[in-house]
Amino acid sequence: GYPGYMSSAGWWTYERRFVEWAERNGIALDYAVSSDLDHDPTVTDGYRLVVGAGHDEYWSAGQRATLEAHIAGGGNVASFSGNTMFWQVRLTDSHDGRHRHGRTMTAHKYNAHRNDPVVGTAVVQTMSGMWCDPLVGQPEWRVLGAGSAYGLYARFGQATPRASGGFTVYRDDHWMLAGTDLRYGDQIGAAHGAVGYETVGVRLGTDEYGLPFAAMPDAAPHTEIVAMAPASSLGEGEYPKSVAASSDQCDLEFIAERLYGEISADSLRRVKYGNAVMLTCRPAGEHGGTVATIGSTDWVYALDDPHVSRVTRNVIDRLGDRP
């Protein structure tokens, strides 16, 4: 494949759409799965750009460390994905010894703070719950610039059910939009539902010019928000009827309790109203690489949209240094 690119992604139906688009556009990819980044810290060596697409939700500490080292060394990342890096997992040998290293994934998820045996030990930070959980203390927005605690669902159940399905442009002079002729207030991908299902967002602030910025105290450095869309967490009774969300797996209540210590009217409001973002950031500072995050699982389903395709191409060409 082209020597600048590696694709590491989650659920195959999303990845396939991205691969098909890349092949149509003459972009050759080399491939890695999530466990490759965990097992081999050198797997990204020699690559200018690592790409993730679709629904890249579960990340081990080793996988994340490899990506962070890639960025710190000047490598770039493009994340065309929603709900990205939300859960920390542990990859281990199987108990019966019949499988390769790392074939067993531990993910206590919603019950991690109660049931994961590492809680209360010296390695509590390896708990298989949210990366942004206070017991873990490594929120994904330090790497990606955004996270699902600030916007998890869009056009799913009662989360923004009648939203446009597109991102609204704010910084129309950003290189991500080069060649699109999009202007402030225009929509990206609405006709094809580019914003949908699961997302990542920011704690939103606006500067003196009325432009958005990431207001989290530990946001990744040099974050520039290019475009946004409304997103929301879902509480009990707000999921689609086809989704059997049990009472202990309602994201609104869960995130409110883990981040703010209780389920109250105030804590629920703090995590209810979020967003999906398109942004760039430099997590390792000026001397590290650039991360481009387009925070929607369904972005890859909208690649037939000319604007969505051009933005995706801009990201890959610039961050991959592709002529």
C-alpha cells in the first residue's frame, strides 16, 4: 500500500465503506486490527498517517499508548469515527491457553466500578470502564480532542430525532474544507445522514468572535472546531424500541453518576446536551503530529456526498503528505 497510511478500525461494515471509497479514489491502505497496536508498539513505524473509521469504540492501554507514541513522534491520525475510544478494555491470554496472546478481551463497562477486580488495587487505572471515568483518569479527548461524554447519540431514539443529519460549518477558512466552497452556516452531509448514531463532542464554549472552542480544562492543545451538530446522551425510556437497554445501561444516568458522583437533575443536565464535532488538534503540542477527528459513526456512510468525500480526501492528503 501507499507508505503513508495504515487503517485501524472497529466494526467491519463501517470499515468496508471506507475501504471501498479509498479504492475508488486511488488511496492504497495497509491494515492493522486493534490488537496489533496493543501487541506491537512498532506497528505504526514508517507511517505518516493512521486512519480509524466507523465505530472504533474499545481501546486497550497498549493500543492507546502506541497511538500516542505515534503522535508524539510527529505522526498524524485521522479518526472518521463516533463513540471513539470510549471504553478501556484489557487484552489478555485466554484462561485455557488455547488461543494466541490477546484473544481474550475484558470489558466490565457499565459495571466496572463495581465488579472489575482491579478496583481498590494499585492498578485501578486499568479498570475496564470509560476512559474518562475518574478511576481511570485518561479521557479520550486528550488524544482525539473530543469524547462521547459531551455528545453520544444523534438521530437515534430521542436524541436529536429530527436534526438535519449534517454538520454546520463554523470555521470555513480551515484547510479541512479546502475546495468545497462551503461557508459559515452551511451544512456538510445532511442529504446523506453524515451525522448519525454515535458521536464525539466537546464541552462547548464560544470565543469573543462567536466561534466555538473546546472548553474542557484538559482538552487537547491547539484544538480548532471546524463544524458541529447537536447530539445527546439517552436516558431510560429514550432509546429506540428495538434496543433493549437495561436499567443499568442508560448512558445519561451512567455518565452523570460517574462524572459528577450522583444522579440528580443538575448532573443529568450537565451531560444531556452535547454535540458532534469536526476538529483538528495537536495532543503532543507543536512538535507532535496532528489529529483530525470527524466524530460520527455514519460519516463513512455519507462518502457519496461530494462535500463529505472532498473533506475526507483533504484530511488524508494533508495528514498523509500525499501529493
